[in-house]
Amino acid sequence: MSQQAKAGAKVVVVEPDPQLREWLKLHLLTEGFIVQATPDTERALEAVRREPPDFVILATDLPGGASFAFAAALRSSPRTTNLPLLFLVPAGDTVGSAQAMSIDPDAVLPKPLTRNMLLEAVNIRLYDSIGVTQLAVRTPNAMPRLSEVAEPAKGLLIESKEATVLQVVLRNLVTLARSLRGRTLEAILQRFFSESREVVARNGGWVVRMDATGFSALFEDGPNVDRNHCTRGIESALGTLLSARRVRQWASANLTDVFVPPLSIGCGVHTGTVIVSRISVNGSFAPSIAGQTVELAQRLDGRTKGLGWSVAASGGAAMLAGARFLYGRQASMTDTDHGTTIPIVEVLGFNPGMAKPGELGIMTETREAVLANTVLARLAGDVDPSATDKTVLFGAQRAIGEDRLPNLKDRRIARRLAQGSHVTTYVAVHVPRDREEVVKTVSLSEVPMEFANRYLEQYARLAELDQRNVASVFDVGRTDTIGYVALEWLPGGTLTEAIRRRGIPIGLALNHVAQMSLALDAFHALGMFHGALGPEHFRFRDSGVVVMADFNITARVLASLMPPGAQHAGDGAPLPDSAEGRRLDFKALGLMLCALLDAVPAGTQLTLATPALQIEKLLRLPIELSPLRPCLDGLLGIGSTTPFDRAEGVLVELLALREVFPFDMRSEGVEGTSTLP
């Protein structure tokens, strides 16, 4: 087979894992391959017999030995006997590895794998099959690219994916160009972008666009199941800042210019739906990305420049990335094109508490790089080389009124957590008790006095409540300018994060449900209800106790101030009465139990507005969990069980299950399982 026939080479991928299958497909498509991906050998064999491809990637962990039966079928046919194969073998599968090596010792690739590993292996196998057997250095850079071999096939391919976009901007290119000779600037930029590309590749992403001002990179779910695409996107942003610092150190030591200005970098990370297109341009395939997610990631840098930040992540990306990173101030960004406002958060570095062996050193160096870059981010325009030292010494003056923190007796405000239209939330320290707290404030000059009165009154009622599954209200008061509420700080993460991690033992899930139902009973006993409850409103103490931490008081107070007949909750639905509100809260608890048990099909989203008949139709419990059905039915209000609106009904059903699923409703955890998922 000639090299000319290799442009737009056809590849059949047989991989049972849908996530890895899509990952393989994306990275092969972006290199100009025509890809057909399937989870089983039956469809793959039909495709191969209909039109033999140029290459086959075959997972060895297909059920029933189908992988090697498929390989035998290929080798036994005259049309496919010389078809190049690449076996993907799971780590630790010595039997599968031995079988694959017996077929072709040079065609075995272990899982998990990276983009570089995949493309290197594919190029080696593919080009060896056309006679290119002697390669001086078998690396992706040394391989001939498909676009260099021949003209790719014409056409357009568009896909829509859930992914994370990283936008990196070199903020002081003008200053660098004025301060450095042309060759020096070229050497610095080449080294910076080369190291940045390596950072992205190590984290399983790919650079879509790169020029002298910066680059865009895409991260989507792949074989690195221990880190989702949001985590890898933010990690790459921090790695880019570290690369900028190291490149300047290299330039100062190796280049002849007397002074090398620091590189000022801005990074924006956003997650959502991304449109990935592959278009034939001038004889080569040009991958590109588009959509609202890409636009917002690009706009994040401008917003963070105004805030004096180095790295900004959208609230959704930060939430999905979890506790691996340290976050700082919070703000918001308005998407005027779509009429929405998204929360954003400053990324300060890695969380040392999440360090793996040997990572503390790099985490410290990254933190220093972020701090140094943030000083540059606070400057107006490009950095002036002649004033760099003075600027670093004195910093930039904060705008009047920006991040002005309230002054409360005995409390030191540490940082702002959230900014709403009526309420601002801070993290504070109660100095006499050395206790971290959450402080919510309302400005008496900016909100109606009736709103402030009712808001503080509601929290004053909660302060009388002493129930371990409801967040403690320590203080409710006023100053001359604000009304404030001090609540318990809960550092253990949200129930949403626990659900996302999956793998929660059944006994622990039921323990959570018991604790949450007791919290609702105590809350309802005050004549209050939430009405829009979700797993994000429950948090964990360090001991593992589940705590109701949000009470939806702002929405209920606003609704109570509206004229009769015009009461509306935050989602536009009529505000329920007290009895209906209690019932809604327990229905929400049922939806959380469904999520804990993974009791609905993947991709299905149940909400409080989902009709009971639709919930009943979608509910899928494996036979071993069937004893839980009466409890679920009572919470969700389906089936023949009387709908629950008190903890008593839930606890009676759970007590009946203790012989089947042992757990202790009085304890924080379950014996034999971890306290937190």
C-alpha cells in the first residue's frame, strides 16, 4: 500500500468503554483519520468485510473472548490478513497481554493511555505497514503527519461534546516586543508555547489554536478516569503559569539581553457544550471549536484582568474540579448575548491537602508562580520594564468600593464567598473562639427595610433550633449599615460531590437519608420549608454528619413581600403553601436517594417538577435493591405507599431494612465503610 493512499486513512475502533471510545475517536479525527467506533466485534466485522479499513484498534477486554475471535477472523481472510492491528490491553491483564503479543508482539498498548502514546503507536503501526520501517526517533514529532503525506479527504465533520475549554492569553506581548530583540523574543515565545503544549498534552488535552498572543485548548473525558476534564483544564492553566516563570528563568540565564521582562499570563477555564469541527483547509484538516462555552472561556481573561486575577474558572468548572485546587475570591460575568450571568472563582493554586507523594514541591512552586503573575495581572496594560521593580513593590491600588469587607465586632472577615442581588456571603473568623464561620450580610441602605427585617427574623428563629443535622446559627444582629447572620462553617464538601464520586455503600446512603429526614423534621417544626431543595444544600462536617446548610430564606422572603396572588418562587412556579412545601422537601429527598442509588438511566434528570407517573416509569432498581422500593415510593409520592411529609414514615421504612442493609441511624458512618464517600 502506497504512502499516497494513507491520507484520510480509515480506522475501525472496537472498545467497550463508551468514554474511552469517544476519546479515541476525537483524537484520531483531529489527526485526519476517518474513524468508525463501535462497542462490539459484530458490527466491526460487518464494517471490515464491507470495506476493509487501513487500521484496526481492538480492546482485549471484550466479553467472552470476542477480541481474539475477531482478530482470528481478520487474520484468516485473504482481504484482511495483513491489516495492521493495535491491541489495547487493560493494566494488569497479563493473560490478555500474552494473547495479544502472541498475535503481534509489536502491537500492544496498555490502558490507560495518553494522546501522545496513542498517536505514536498508530503512526508506528500504520507507517510500518507501508514500508516505513526505519524511523530514526519514534516520537510523535518525528512521525510524518498525514497532511504531509498527501491531501486529506475533503469534507466537514461536526460533533457536539461536553468538555472544558482553556483560554491562555499572553497579556504583555507589546512590552516584550519593545524590550527584546526579534530573535530573543522569538526564542522566548517558542520555548513558552512548546512547554505549554506539553503541559496540555500531559493532561490529556489538545491545542486547537495557537498564535503569538496565546492559545485555546480542549479537554474532554477520556481514559484518565481519576481526573475529569475540568480538573485537567484547571491543572493545565496552573502548569502554564509555571511554564511562564521557568521560561523567564531560562531566558535570564541563557540569553544575552540585560533584562528579560516577566511573562504576564491570563487563563480562563469554562466547561459546557462545545462544537468540535474538522474542516479541510488548503489540503489539510484544521480542527476548531466553537459555541457559547468557547466564547465565555475567551471572555474570562478580560474579566479576570479587570479583577486582578491570574486564573479564573467558571463556577461550574470549579465545582466539578473539586477539592484539588485552592480558590480565592468570587465574582460573576454577564453573558449579554444569551442574557445569563455565570459565577466565576479565582484559582490560587493546588490544595496541599490533596497532594500525592512527591507533589508538594511542585505545588509550592506553582503557588509562587501564581502569586508573582497576579501582581502583573493587577497592572494597567502591559508591564513597563523600567518600572517593574517599583510596581511589584507597591502593587496596584484597589478601586474604591471593590471587595470592601464589613467590619463586625469580634469577627475578622477573611474573604467573600458569594455575591447575590440582596445578600453577600463571607468566610470569617470569630476571634474570641477561634472559630470559622459563614457570615451573610444585607445592606440596610440597598434593600427594602421590610426585607431586611423578615430575613433576620427567619434566621433568629433558626438560631433557637438545636439539631445536629441543621447548620448552627451563632448570631443574628445589625450594625449601622448592615444586618448580618453568622452560621456554622462546614468544610466537608456537599452531597452533590459525594453523589458525583459514586460508589457510596448502600448502608451509608441510607444513613444519609435518615439524617436528612431528621433535619427536615426539625426545620419544618419551625413552620418553615425549603421548596427548592437539592443535594447542593446539604454539606458534611469533618466527622461525616450530614447537615442542612441552606434554607432558601431569600426566595421565600421575597415571595412573601409580593402582592397576594403574585407569589412566585425563584423558578417562576407559584410558591407552595406550608403543607405542600413540606411534601416537596421530602420528594427532593427521594430524588437524592435515587441519585445515591443510581436508580435512573444515565443522562436522565429528575426534578421536583417531574410528574409522578414519569418518575415511576423511569425508576429502575436492580433486584437486590428491591426492598428499598417502599421507602423510595413514599418519598417520591408514587406507587401505593402514602407519600411521606414527616421523618417518621422514612425512619419506619429504613428500620425495616436494617436486616437487609445493616446501618446505624445514630452514627456518622457505617461500620466497615469509610465515613465519607
